[in-house]
Amino acid sequence: MSGAIGILNSEKAKFLTGVSLAALALACCISSPAWAGTYPAGSDAALRAAIQSANADGDANATIYMTGSFSISTATLPIPTKPITIDTNGFVLSNTYDATALTTRGALTIQQSTGALVPVTFSGTLVGANAGAAATTAGQIGAVVSATTFTNQGSIRGGNGGGAGGAGASGGAGVRVLTGSSLTNNGIIVGGDSTSAGGGAGVSYGNAIGGPNTILNIGTIRGGNGPTNGITAGVGILAQGGTAGQIVNSGTIEGGTGAAAIGASSGTLSLDIVNSGTIRAGTGQANAIDRSAATTGKVTLELQPGSIIEGNIIAGVTPTTDVLRLGGTGSDSDSFDVSAIGAAQQYRNFDTFEKTGTSTWLLTGVGTATTDWTIYDGTLLIGDHSAPASVIGDITNFGTLGGSGTIFGDVSNSGTVAPGNSIGTLTISGNYIGNGGTLAIESVLGGDASPTDRLVVTGNTSGTTNVRVTNLGGTGAQTVEGIKIVDVGGTSAGSFSLLGDYVFQGDQAVVGGAYAYRLYQNGVSTPGDGDWYLRSDLAFPGAASGPLYQPGVPLYEAYPQLLLALNGLSTLQQRIGDHYWRDDGKATSAKGLDNVWLRTEGTHAEIEPDSATTVGSYDYDMFKLEGGLDGELYQDQGGRLIGGLTVHYGTVSGNIDSLYGNGDIDTTGVGLGATLTWYGDNGFYADAQSQVTWFDSDLTSDLVDGAMESGNNGFGYALGIETGRRFSASGPWSITPQAQLVYSSVDFDTFNDRFGARVSLDDGDSLVGRLGLALDREEQVQRADGETALTKFYGIANLYGEFLDGTAVTVSGLGFENRNDPVWAGLAFGGSYRWSGDRYQLYGEVAAKSSLKDFADSYALSGTAGLRVKW
């Protein structure tokens, strides 16, 4: 069974009680239930009886609460067999002084039984017995813990030494931890005082028979006062007798007057100290952590963010494996002055220097001692802009090494080297060895003089290193020499490979604004310097140069052209056929809004721009579905006025070809419009159209995994006027000269692409004129059902002209223009079929047009078909 000591009485009450001033919780690896047996105790005898009663009862836990202050006699307490909590209830628990057991017995002694370690929690006031005014012996220990996990939530104090003086009249320890026990202190532990000898240690521990001892301090541990205090007397924590264990401190550990905070007296140490709190030497003592000459073994000191050490730290005098470690987790950060390391400095005799944990530590000061650092995790910065630093020694990096200081030694990089803290230069006054690690560079990507991180290696480089570049808001620019990120003073045999945003012509490239940068070894004007540069240039040195634009730019340049294509207007014939004309060339009477129509249109186009910045060519496929309702609004002797309302839906999918990267644009548009058409009895007509369209677009590059922009919203409107006159020719033939002018304007929401480049529209307007000549033939045919139907076939030749200068966009402040050939010509053929007294009409057209400048390179093929129903 497991065992521990507590206080209790034979009377039992069922209720849940809180832990107060002196509580002993025993949890023999059993989870605490909701209910516990509760027992009062007001004397030593009642306490013993309560423990026995609790052991015998069936409750999983027991709580003993004191009803008055009393002392425990020298007789051994019963060993608890279950978790027990002792609540002093505001009273004081002490013991009868036992001069025969000053090192083995305390006011509370928690003994090991068979089985697992016993968890014990104490809350309240516990005082070791004083030796007495006439005594020459030591004070009693406050608590002795053996093979137990002990937690203090109250106040424990060792007894004072004898008042008669003498070397043996030392203060008693607050807590003595033995045989593989662990101590967690959330309260106060203080050693007893002495008037003639040393004060008692706050915590004395060692003789780790059952495994390493562990001390976790969140509260305060302080040594007692005494005239002979030093590194073994009056210390906050005393490690002795071959101690192996760990001290984790986030509270305060301090020595009594003249004493160290942590001391070691004898034996072979294997001591691990982790500090994020305060470790303070007592008044009059220079050393916060020290060890006597009789100790051997190693000490590991880990400093975590928040650590304060007041006094020197003395590791082993002879070279061993003493470790100084900078640790911590999460996003915590702190700084450490490397000038404090050295034989006559605060941190003495350490052999190994490490950075662990995910925290960030900034090294400041100028190092004078050799400190070979190994970075296992987290970030170690060698100085920054406000606190430059230098270290002497080699650095082996598996985490992140950064800063703006100097390393007088070699660096082996298996992790990340990040010069600067923001923008800065890290200097290695030695050699750099890349072991597959990463060089992280922050740069304001622009021209040659761009602010940037830089790694300076005065010696040689070797091995392989990946380079990751982060753009700090640079809008890009064309470089000449490039942005130098690695400066090599010796032999430049190392290989640096860029981890870019995409791959261009087999090379990784990183994006800055409208530009893309690749990594090159050697300068343009200094081809043998061995340095490494970022260049936004198309070609290698010696070849034809030009800017290298990022893969989104061709898409953004072509984007408004595709929106204009979807925003265009049809001709009158394409929209509704010819159902308002009679075969004699006069307007057909139509009362009210009594015609509904629906048509589809499809287009395939291949475009090679007349002028472009980045677009080589593009093609698109467009689909439109348009419907409307129209009818007569006005009639007089000269003709009729027809009005209509329309709705439309369309899609356009474009493929962009460019030296800088191909891509796709997919746009969907929905909108509505209105029409107003005059049909004169003399054959003249005038057709006015207006429409508005809302767009939604996705832009993707073939070189990038994912969209450059998704769901970009746009808006367009178009106004058109078409006029013509129909002239009767021979028989069923007629000729219609016509002209059309369409103004179209599109816009899209300004956006930041996936690389942070700002994209906006500068010009999205178009004004296209069309001159056409149509030749058509109408005739009546007899249907099988005896009704007469009217058929029409026509052909039309068109000449198109663009009067404006094309479209333009801005990408991170840089303009990109695109203009198609201004003059096009085309042919179209179509027909219609009307039957059932002109109640139904089918109509359609196929057309082809081409640029007159590049006939085979820029063309469009289209077709439309519609149905009109009159009721």
C-alpha cells in the first residue's frame, strides 16, 4: 500500500471541504471522487484515530479538519492508505522537539510505504519545533518527505537553532525531500534561523534512492539567517548527497543573509535548474548558484523568458558537461547579455550553450568567452538594431538563427538563418556550411538599392541552402545588378536555391508587386564576386535584358478586354429578327407589348493585340442567353415606335498566352436592358439600346497553384444606336445600308492578388463603329397544312472601327496597356422563318470577322439563334 501522514478524528461527517491552512492530500494514483469522509481532530490522539478510521472507512477520500492548534508527538503516525486532506482550519500544526531525529523527522513526516509514490497536498501553517533557548542543537525540520509527491499551499517553516549557540545550533530546514520525491510549492517555505551557526535551508534534498527528485516552485523558498551562512548553509535550496533531479522555478528562490539561493554540498550532481522566476543571492553573498569543492558532476541551467538571477552562477570548475540553456515555449521572448559569460563574469565555468523550446531569445552585448551554441529549437537572435551583439564560437543550428550582430566562428545551418530582426545584416566572421537549411530573407522588393536582409560570410561557403524571401511591401522594380542578399568574402562554393512563389522557365521566382525575382550567383558588372542577388530580369547576364513580370500581370492586362467582349451589344437583326417589317418594306402594326423573344449567341475569338505590354495573344469562348418583351408604344402615318425590356446572362472563358505565364479568366455576367426602335414606313429605322451588366470573375495562372483572384466583381454598361434604310430592289430582293455606334464601359473592383499586388482599372472604355450593307431576299412559301409562311435569307458585309485607345490597368503602381487592331471586317449570313399569321418566328445568323491588319491572327466566329412568339 501507499502511505502518507495526515490528521483526522473518529467522528465522520459527509461533506466536501476546501483545503485551508494545513492540508495533507494523499492520492494513491486514484482520481478524487465528488464525496469524501470528513473528520475533526483537536489533538495528537484524535489525529491518529482519524487516520485509522479513514483507512477503515469505504470512502475513496478523506478530509481531516483541525479544531485547535496542537503538536504531534514523537511516535510515528499511522500510514494512510487512501488520499487524505488535512485542513488546519486556521490553527497551527507543530511537533514535539526530538533531538534524536533532527535530520529524519519533522513536524510532519511523510514516509514511504510499499507501492506507488503518495501524492500529498498541504495547506496551512506548519512549524518545526525550535531547539530551545538553552539548547546547542539544531532546529526541527518543518516537513520530511520520502517517496512522495508533496504539494505545499501554505506556510512551512523550519525550527530555529538552540539559543545557547555552538556550531550545531543551526536552523532546521523548511522541507527535506528524500528518496525520489517531488515537491511543488505554491506557498512559502522558509528555513529556521540560527544565532551562532548556519540557517536552515528552505528545501534540502538529495539521496535519490528511488529516482530523481523534482522541485517545482511557484511561490517562495527562502533560507534561514545565520552568521555562518554560505553555499551550504542558509540557502534557499540545498542539493546534497549525490543529488539527481530538477528544480523548476517560476516563483522566488533566495538565500538567507550571506547565503546562496541554490547550493550543493557534496556528492556527484546531476542537477537541472529551469528558471522563469527569480533566483536571488542573500544579502552579502555574491553567488546566487554555487557548489562546494566536494561536489562533482554536471549542472544544467535553463533560463526561460522572465528569468531574473541576482548573483553569480558557478558551474563546475573542471571542464565537464555543464550546460547553459536558453529555453521557453510559445511566443515568449527575452534577452541575454553574452558579456555576462566568462571566468570572472556572472555565468562561470559553463561548457555547453544551447537554445531549446519555441521561444525567442535576443543575445546582446559583446562576448569575450568562447561559447559554441547549438540551436535545437526556437529562435536565437545575435543582436538587433537597438542592441548589437557579437559572440565568439561556432554555431550549430537546427532552429532559427537571426539578428544583426557578428559571429566570430563557423555556422552550420540545418535549420533557418534569418539575418536581421526585420531588416538587417548578420555577419559570420568564419565559414558557413549549409546542411539543407534555409536562409530567410526579408526585403522591400524593388530596385538594386532596396532595403533587404543580408548574410555576410567573411570566410567560405559550402553545402546546400534554401532561400525563402518575404517581401515587406515592396512594389517591385526592374533591377540592374540586383538586390544582394549573400555577400561571400572567401570561396563561394555553397549552393543557394530560391524557394519561390512559382517556377518560371525552370527557375524559382518570388513576386514583388508587378515583378518577379530570381536568384543569381555573381554580379552583372562583377561576374566573379561569388555573391548572390535577386534580379527581376528576363535573361541571364550577357543576354538581352528586360523586366520579368509576375504571372498575374498578363491576366490583369487582358481582363478588361474580356469584360468588354461580354458587355457588347448585338445588331437589331441579331436581337429580334425582322418581324416588324412587312414584305412591302413598311412597318408592321403591333398593339401593346405583345411579343416575347429568346435568343442564344455563341462566339469563339482568337486575338493577337495590336499593342500589349505582356499579353502575346488570347482566345475566348463566349455564350449569351438574352430574352425580351416588346411591343408598339406609338404609331402615326410615318411609322411606329417599338419599346422593349431585356434581360441577359452570359459567360466568357478566356485563355491568355504570355511569355510571363499563361492563364485563364472565367467571367459570368447578368444584367438587363431597354430598347427603343423606330420603324418608318419609308424603310428607315433607328434602334437604340442600353444595358447594364454585373460581372463575377475568377483569374487563374497556369504557373500558380490556386487563383490569382476569385470572385472579383465588376460592372459594365453599354449604349448603342443603329440606323439604316431598307430599299427594295428587283422582285423579292432588298438592300439595307446601315450604321451602328456602340459605347461600352466596364470596371472591376480593385483587389490585392495572392502576392499582395494591388490591381486596379485605369481604362475600360470602348467606342466601336460599324458600317454595313445587307442584301436580303424574302418570299412566301406554302406549308403542308395550307398556311402561308414567310422566309427570309440575307447576307451582310460589315466594316468595324475602334475609336478609342484600348484598355489599361495598374499593378502596384505600374501601368499595363492593351489595344486590339482597330479596323476589322466581317461577313454574316442569316435567315428567318415566320408562320401561323406571323405569330411565330425562328431566326438565326452566323458571322465571321477578322482584323484587317492580321487576318489570320485575330478573328471571331459567332452564331445566334432565336425564337419570337406573339400572342
